[in-house]
Amino acid sequence: MTAIVATVAYLGLEARTVEVQVQLIAGLPAFNVVGLADKAVGESRERVRGAIAAMGLALPPKRIVVNMSPADLPKEGAHFDLPIALGLLAAMGVVDAEALSEYVIVGELGLDARIAPSPGVLLAALHAAGLGKGLICPAAQGPEAAWASGVEVLAAPDLLSLLNHLKGQQLLRAPEPGDVEEGGHGPDLRQVRGQEVAKRALEIAAAGGHNLLMCGPPGSGKSLMASCLPGILPPLDATEALEVSMVQSVAGTLAGGRLTRVRPFRSPHHSASMAALTGGGLKVKPGEVSMAHLGVLFLDELPEFGRTVLDSLRQPLETGTVSVARANAHVTFPARVKPVRHVN
């Protein structure tokens, strides 16, 4: 028997459908995962084995093959644990495979069968809404997933409670959307005494969306005024707040599903690398310029930044996006920011 469940793979702010196909074949006991999976996905075999054992079940003495389709799409992250486990349980006949076909499934498993948070749940929820399916995710990220309207969200704390819900023995409560931070955080421009010309320039830059280059001796208030800039910008509307939250969800910094209407303010250290500023790395993640999307990027001590690092910001500031090209993936992140530069 072959059981098929749906999950997603993340490419930037795009979620792509992945089918997890689990088959039990007669032969020597083995557990193989195929389909261009990275090391974290390959290690899911032991997490799934431990989680199923924690519920008092044993894997069948057969050859277990897990195929992730499409096979040429890179699969990264531990959020494939839960779909692999549910696909295996469906192949074993523990849970109904038809019931699972109505959901997109994401979540990391612990050896004690707890379902741990994983980045990108908001993107998975929006993707599930586009497919007309529900979402199964960790309980800690239920408020985050609930922001995708029209999606049935099953937020389970552990694998056993999820199975009980699917069998109708113990229903899980539908999560409520997380709180919304309306603002009022950070320094206020009213705290700045004097500097009327500088404050006027700050207001003009905020109104027109201009860049700022701030020069002056140490202690004159440049960093304070730069940190006040988000406070005089208009709050994020609903669409903008969702965009910012999607970037934070991919980066794994969206705590408790809490959306904010405060524009982000990022101030990277001058030793930041090009990948840290524009995005990249072994597993492509958004950089500081994307984390500051629709907000303020403050480059303190501008001359201390490397020349190549500053040159890498030229295209994002012109286009409003960052395109990170790798041999196995091409990822695009948003990067519409108001750069503020500080030079002594």
C-alpha cells in the first residue's frame, strides 16, 4: 500500500507543493528517504521512529520507502517530520489516508512525539488556502496559521492528540489568530531636544521615502534620530503587515503568531557579511535588507562596512527585491526599505 500526504517546500517567500509518498515493501527491514532531501530531512527517520515508539507502536518488519515528489526540488528543513510520520501511519493502517488528503502538513517531531515549531507555517497556511485544503501544524504556531483566512487549522501539541482528533475521539480546539501590535514601541522623536533642522530633514525623508546620510560628531544624536524614524512613519496596513510577517515566518522570528503594524528597524553591525545583509547561506535565508522590508535599514558607521557589502545593496535598493542565485535554487526576497546611513 502507498500512502500519500501533502506538504510544502519553501523557496524564498514561495511555498511549493510536495507529495510525501510512503510505501511498505516486503524485504529486509530498512527505512529510506529519497527525493533530493538534505541532512535534516534524512535525519527525520530517527525522529519519526522515536516518536512512533513513544506512542507504543512498532514499525512493521518491512522495507519502508519514503519518496518526496517532485524529486528534482530541493527539500530542506525539519518540517517534513510530521508528514513522513503521518504517511507512515497511514500506510500501516493506523490512520485513514483519505482524511489526510484534505490537509497540508508541516511540523517537526520530538522523540517523545511532541510536535515542535518550524519556520514558514504562515506561508504553508496561505498555500493551503490557495489549494482549498486545511493545515496541520504545531500547536505553538496555530495563532500564526490562523491569520490565513478560510483555512481549517489543526494545531496539535503532540502526535497522539492529532491521531485522536482524526479518529474523532478527542477534538482539537481551533486556534485564534495571534495578537496585533499596534505600535508605540521604541524611541520617540519628541525625546530629541534641539536639532530642528535634522528633525525637519527626517520628516521630509519619511514623507517622501528618501534615503538619509547622517554626518556629525559622536554624541550629536544621529543614532537616536535614526531609531525614531519608524515612529513617524505611517503604521503598516493589513497587506503590508502580512508581507512583513511572511518574511519573519520564513526567518523563524514570528513569535507566537503576533503580527505587528510597527515598521521594522534593523541595524546590522559593520562586520556583517554580504550573505548576512542580502540573504543567502547554505540554507538560503532572508538577510537584513529583507528583514527591514517596508521599514528602516540603519547602517551605523558606514565607512566601516566592506566595499563589496555596500555594492551588494545597490540592486536591492533600485528594484525593491533581492535575488539570491544558487546552483540548486533561485530565491527572491522583498527588500523595499528606507536606508539611513551614519557617518562620523
